[in-house]
Amino acid sequence: MEIETIKNNSGVKWEIYNFVDIVEFLEGPGVRNWQFQDNGIKLINIRNLVDDKIDLTNTINHLSYNEVELKYKHFLLEEGDYVMASSGVTWGKIAEVSNEHLPLCLNTSIIKIKPKNNLLYKRYLWFFIKSIDFTSQIKRIITGSAQPNFGPSHLKQIQIPLPPLSVQKRIAEILDAADALRRKDQELLKKYDELAQAIFIDMFGDFSGKETSKCLLSEVSEITNGVTKNEKLEYSEMVDAPYLRVANVQDGYLDLSEIKSIKVKSSDYQKYQLLKSDILLTEGGDPDKLGRGTTWNEEIPGCIFQNHLFRIRVKNDSVKPFFLAKLIGSKHGKKYFLKAAKQTTGIATINSSQLKSFPVFIPPINKQMKYENLCLEVEKAKLNAILGLDYSYSLFQTLLQKAFKGELVAE
């Protein structure tokens, strides 16, 4: 076992270890669909890793107790194990197994990780995996791939800087405190979202009132799919336009951190251009994300949208676009989409016909407007919380980077 050393800013030497020498890791088995059972021992997958925690609420895949005993016993997880996603857009996500999750078995694209000996403090390992030190090494090792897909052979090439155990503990304590601040701000944002949902339920309930009418979505709106990307198309009059992808449309908000452009015919540009108060909806994804969408408020001038999104444009004065978007994203909406959607291998999709048949409840317009005004007040307060989260997230990331350069703790 070769051990290199580096000096931190205080001139104190930190030893550089090969990951494999101080970390135990095990990749999950390649379980096939035909092996899945409705009951038995749950299989963990990438979707179960949510906000640094394990959420098994919607887990449907199990292995029988007998099969686990015969083939997969060594893949059973224990309390305190770390599990990490090793493929897909969310690679590097990590969570800790607790007793309430057990019995639980590793699955494809999940790697179990834990310290191999007492040289490594467990929480220090947690934050190292979250650091740019770790992710940059993985990206460097995995070349020529749009989405990293790594395993034990790649982890064996990772190196980790290791100060004395007492310093590791102090670094982990500081990072835990910073992370707690970030989580507190995150929870505050969730509270504001819950408040908006509570206002909806309080004002409209189950829509059983006599003053509420009912119709199909197609009766109060125009529903259109977006433009299909085709790089081979060439016309004399082409327009280079910004366009929204599925990744930009989240549940109740837009993620505009990355906007791509597309060349389209001039006629298509006019056809697919977004206008203020249009509602955008994704056509598919995880079953619990069906009905994901939000309203467009001309955040980007001249923007169009792709074919895997629906644009809903209200054409009836009896319905406010803001209310309609919230109705579609409510429990009422999600229940309808789950029932109507086509589901294959964990992915659910809705088509235009199903969307047009969505049942719309129409309360009095003054009630819709009152609801919108209340929600706008909530949004104003939420903006302050977002600023707080931006600060705490930035602080955490700064401390995380300093930690593994030896700039966070004096020795």
C-alpha cells in the first residue's frame, strides 16, 4: 500500500490514500425483470435516493427470501451502510441505510460504501463523496460518456486525502453544521409549497359545491405538442430559437439554468412560440411525476418548446391559467394521470387524447382570482427563502472545497 503526502496551508502533511485501501465498496447485482416479486425483500434503486435520504415509499420490486438466501445474501445491506448511485444524471447521490429500511438488497447501479478500517472517519467519507475532489476524479476516469457509469474498477483509481482522525472529525462537524443550515432553508421552501397546497384544499376542497361547474380540458383550452428536433431539415427561411426541454419544466416551476436553441422553419416558429400564461406540461416520466408542469411568464423572449411537452393555452374566460395549472398539478390531477397513463418499466406517459379528457372543475372566477392573489403573496415570501437557500448552499459548497484542500481546519 503506497501512501503519498501533501502539505496543507499550515505546512502539515496529509497522507493520500488509494480509495480501495481504506474504503470497502460493493456493486449491486444485475437483477432481471423476471426475477421481481410483489413481496419479499425490497431492492433499492436510484430513484430511492432522495435529498440524501432513502425513500422506499414507491418501491415495487422485491426478491423472494429464498432467492436472496441462495444467490444474493452478500448483497443485503446493514444499518449504517452508505449507498451511492453509480449511473445516470444523478450519479454520485448518496444516502445512509437505517434500521427502518431493512431488510434491503442492493440492486443495479447502486454501490455500497463504508470505511474499511479506523483510519477513516465515516462522516468525512460522506463529505468527500460530495466534494469536487471526488466528482472530478470520477469524470476524469470516465471519458467519452455523456452520463458517467462507474463501478468498483473505477473507484479503485480514486485517491482520498486523509488528515489525522481528529482533524477528519472536526472537518465533518463543520460541514455538518453548514449542511444543517442548508437543509433548514430547504425545509422552509417546502413549507411554503405546502402552504400553497393547503390554501388550494381549503378554498376548493373536493369541488363538490353547487357553484362549481365541470367540463373537459379540451373545452376550455387548446392543447399542442411542441416541435420535433430534426437536424437534417434545411429550408430557405430558418429561425434559430431558444426552446424548452423536459428538463426545464419541473413540478410547479421552471429550471432555466440551461437553455438550448434549435433551428426551425419560420412557420413552425410562429406555431410553437410560447405566450404569457401558457401552461407547460411534460408527457411522461416517473409515475409520481405525472402532471408535472407550470405556467410560462415570458421568462425568455421568443421561446418555443419541444415535442415531449404539452402547451395548454386557455381560450375561455371562465378559467384563470394560474388556477388551471394548480388544478392539473393537484392531487386531483395526479390521480387522473396515474389512472389514464400508459406505464412500462417504471415510466408513465400520457397522450394528447388523455390530456384533452382531463376533468376540469371551474369555481367562480372571483374565487380563482382570490386564490391566485394569496399564492402570489406566498411566492413573495418564498423568494426571500430562496435567497437564503442560495446563500447557505454557496457557503456549504465553499467550505466543502476548502475542506479537502486543508484550508478549513487549523492543525
